[in-house]
Amino acid sequence: MAKIVSTLEAHLDLTRPVEEITQVISAVIASQPHKRKEILEGLDIAVGNALAEIQAQEEKDQKPNDDSSGKVS
């Protein structure tokens, strides 16, 4: 029985991550133009989640270690 698989193999130059990832995304979209919106929406969610995690970590790192909530014990 034949097994037909559509794959994309990519080797990325990690010294140029934005350009390389952009090229991969473009290649995927070009191979699936009817799913362009779905692909981009999925990427938008994934990127948004990653940025939210980074922001939360940055905010956590900037908080002082003491309890400065203003509460009086």
C-alpha cells in the first residue's frame, strides 16, 4: 500500500532566525493557500502566547522581593 506524505524539510541558519522562520512560513502558506488564514491565525495565537509568557516573566523579574502591597499587619 502506497503511503503519500507531503513534507517540508528545512535547515535553518539560527544566526538569522527571523528571516529563516519567515521563509519557512511563506513556503508552508504557498503549499496550502486555501488554509492561509487558518495557518496565520494559529501562528498568531502561538506567537501571542509566547509573548505573553515573556511579558509575565519580565514583570515577575521586576517585582521587588518584599511585600509592598501596602497592607498593615
